[in-house]
Amino acid sequence: MSFFIYIIPPLLLAMYAQSKVKSTYSKYSKTMNVNGLTGADVARRILERHGIDYVKVEPIKGVLTDHYDPKARVLRLSSGVYGNKSLAAIGIAAHECGHAIQDYDAYLFLKLRQTIVPVVNIANSTAMPLAFAGLMLGYFTGSGVGIGYYILQFAILMFAAVLVFHLVTLPVELDASRRAIEILEGEGILDREEIIPAKKVLNAAALTYIAAAAVAAGNLIRFILLSRGSRR
């Protein structure tokens, strides 16, 4: 099964990315910023300075569950970030502010991602079951073009939608991190030596999005190849 070469490397990359972000976060969550600011302090300061004081900053349970909700206009920070004074917490809080600023600026890729989220949510939950259902039907009913083949083709469209979502997500996340670092450095929230650890945390997080896109691409290629094989 040579098509496994398209999924195993991305999965290994995803495992490495998850390990990298956890180890980097763990390391710099123990290093406090010299200004004594918490993640929530930094988030509110950035939002106010950019005229986005209508966005609320709230705590949320979990580890690395931080996110910006554009519909509710709420920036939610995990317990390890909200009240934490570490460099990791500051970097993550600033990154989420980057998304709020993107929303304020009507950043194209953010708007596009918001638009396709409902479709992708359905695709994420249905693509794999549909793909296997199509393959099993094809196996039991014989090769060629039949109901199983068409189900598999629909699943492939779902995998393609998931890949598009991840490809759109990449510039959104990278741009938010770029904005975060520029703000932290330009507005003097962190000094020059503190910027480096914050960058490392955000770069590690970026790798997880790259890995997710690679896994989505691998799944798409794998089932396209399986689909071609099922017609023989």
C-alpha cells in the first residue's frame, strides 16, 4: 500500500508538532515577564490601545484552549494564560489579540475561514465514515462505478473542503503571530530578551497548523488513490 507514504509522514509531523508545542509551552510557562503582567492584563492593554475595547477578555477551562470568538466578540484565555505572568502566557494572549485585530481590520483570510467553518464542521465529522462506507460497499458489490464509488467521491470532496480550511487557516495564524510579536516588541510590553521565548512559543504553535494541513492533504491523496484503485 504505497499510498500510506502520503499519510504516515504527516502523522509523524503532527505528533512532533504536538510534542514541540507542549514542551516549549511548559518551558516558558515557568519564565515570568519582568513587568509582572498577566495574560489578561496584556490582552486588555493591546485591545484598548487598538480601539477594540468592546471585546471582552474572559477565562476558560482547559490547557491551550485559548481562542478569539468573533461572533460573541470575546477573547477567551485558558487558566494557564489568563492569570499567568509567564512569557508563554504573554505570547499566547498577544496572539489571540492578533485575531481580534484581524477581525477589526476585516482581514480577508479570517473572514473566509469564518464563512467556511459550518461546511468544514460537517466535512470533518462525515468524511472518514463516508470514505470507509464507500470502500466497503465497493468491496462487497464489486469493482467499477457503483454506489460505493459515488459515496467515496463525495467523501473526497469533504476531505478537499477540510484541506481548504487548513490552507486558509495557515495565513490567519501566521499573521496573528506576526502582529503579536510586533505589538509586544513595538509597544514595550516585553523587552528584547523576552521576545525570543515568546517567538519560540508561537513558532511551535504554528507548526501544529502546518502539520494539520499536511495530514489533511495526506488524507485527500490517500482516498483519491483508493478511489482510482476501486475502479479497476
